[in-house]
Amino acid sequence: MAETEKEKTDRQLIELLNELRVALPGAQVLLAFLLTAPFQARFGHTTGLEQAVLFAGVLLTAAGVVLLMAPSVYHRIRWNEGGKKDVVRVGHALFLAGTASLALGMLCAVFVVADFLIDLAAAVVSVIVLLALVAVTWYLLPLERARDPRIRQSE
């Protein structure tokens, strides 16, 4: 039995909120790590570049946390007014923006750790590999699979 448009919107909203429940704790843990790093005893040994990249990582991760929390807040403010399709559409965009910001924050954190522990070359290679992994698994794979008519027909 095919679902109605209302049932589809309700399901999409539940799925979006469940996905946020998965993504948000990891983002919050990363933000906590980044916020405490400057207060560690060895932080004084970091270079100006490492400190600048860490600060950028803090800002990007904080923005990611805000963006990942935004769909829930948006839904809560709008929940009694109807407009679930709008909530799903806006929540979807905020979720994708939040994951992109979080990915950049993670790249900054990896850069700082790799540069501090090993060297600049290791940091650059680590960031490139992680960036490729994020790009392929978070964005390219789902976009490519969405274009495959065999997958779309199997549902």
C-alpha cells in the first residue's frame, strides 16, 4: 500500500530527527575536545599555524553543532503551525550544511594533531585522505547511487 503525502512527510521528519540524534553527539564530543585543547599543558608548544587551524576548527565545529541542532529547534518552534514539508525541507538543508561544517572542523582537528605529533607533511596527507573519505562516503556515494535506476526501482 502506497503511503499518502502526509504519511511520507511524517516519515521523513522522523527519519531526519533520528539522523540528527546520531550525528549530534559525535559533533558535540569533537567540539568539547577542541574547546579543551588550549588548556592542556603541552598546548604552549604548538605553532601559530596549529593554533590558528585549531581556532578555525573550533569555529567550524561549533557552527556544525548549531546547524545540526537547528532542525530540532526549527521543528519545535513550528510544530503546532503545520508546514511539516517546510520543516523537512529546511531541516534537510541545515543537516547537510551542519555535516559539511563538521567535516571541515574534523579536518582542522586532524591537521593540528598530525602536525603536532609528526610533521606538516603528515598533517597535509592526513587531511587529504580524510577529505577524500568524507567526500566519497558522505556526498559522492549517495549522490551516485541516487542516479542508479536499478536502486531506485528496488524500493
